[in-house]
Amino acid sequence: MPPLLELKSARPLVSGAYRDVFQHPGDDRLLVKVIKPIFAERDAQRANWFDKWRGLGAYKSLLREIEKYIVLRGRGQHDLPFIQHFAGMVETDLGLGMVVHKVRGRNGGLAPTLAEIVRIRGLDADVIARIEALRDDVIRHHVVFGDVSANNIVEAADAGHGHRLVIIDGLNDHLWLPINSMSRTFYRVYCDRRFARMMQTLRQIDRTRGATEAAEALPAGGK
């Protein structure tokens, strides 16, 4: 039996709402995503009788994501430039982990999120155009994401594809009836709403940024 990948002693590179993301200790090009223990335990307890019978427990959402990767591979879409590429599964000391390719930014580190980009550079016409192009690509290729947010889209920079936006999480149809996977028309409406909601968030970030810059530009005493 292969040894468990040791992650407990490491600090996550990213700590999301549901999962932690670690550097793969054996390969700088890879990351390992694991469900946070508190949610793994909660989901195992909340699983319905059918999922418990199937032995899924806390890994139901993980299985759905893997299934989507397999569907993309069957279509020949697994290497699309706007998705994070899947590299396999691994047993870790924090539970089952998903291995993905690291998406790097301009400085070679982890690619910055859209939220980070707008906080630093603002929401300009170029960023808006690239977000709209990403939405159109997602709809055209019918790659179903259950979640689209300013924190799970990053700006990648590499020799293979240049600067591009990549969705790094949420590859899943969260609906009980997977109508987004079944219908391109419904998915277009769903995508339009999700991206519109994200744009509202980015505009709020941009307004906050602008107000902060204006306040910092005031002379001492606000006069």
C-alpha cells in the first residue's frame, strides 16, 4: 500500500470556504485539494441513505467533479485553456485529495483571482472584455460550472496560452436535476445570471477601491 501524502504539517496555499489547497510535496507543478475535516465529517453525517449505501459520504461533490472531468475528456475538452487541468487522486493524511495542475501568474506564483486584480488595478474595459469572452467560451463549449465567482477565476500567465482567465473551482452541476448539463439553453441563462452577479461584486470592489484612493489623496485633515 503506498504511503499517505503528508499534508497535516503543511500550511495551505489557499484556504477556501469548503476546501484547502496545498502544494504537492513531490511536484512543484501540482496542487492537492482536500475537503476541510470539519466539512468532511459534517457531510458524512448528513449524507442520505442512498449516498451512504453507495459509500460516498463526504465525497459526493468530489465524485461529481471527477465525473465532469471524465465527460470533458470523452469530448476531447479536458485541456481547454479556461479550466484547471485534472491530474488524478491521491490518499493524504487529511483524506482523499484531488490533484490538479498549478495555475501560475506573471511572477511564477499562484495566479491572482479576479477579486485581487480589481482591488489592485481596478475594473477597466480590458478586464470586462476578458470576463465576457470567458463567459462566452464557457457557454459555447458547454462546460458546466455550478459556481462562478470573483474568487475562483484567476488570471494565468504561461508560455503555452499567454494571459488568460481560468476557472479553478466549481466544475459541477449542483442542481438536483442536472438541467444545465442537459440543456444548452438553460445553461446560457444560468451562466448569464452567475456572471452578472459576479460583475456586481467586482463593481462593488472597484467602487470601494476608488473611495479608498480618493480618501488617501486628501491632504491632512481632509481639507
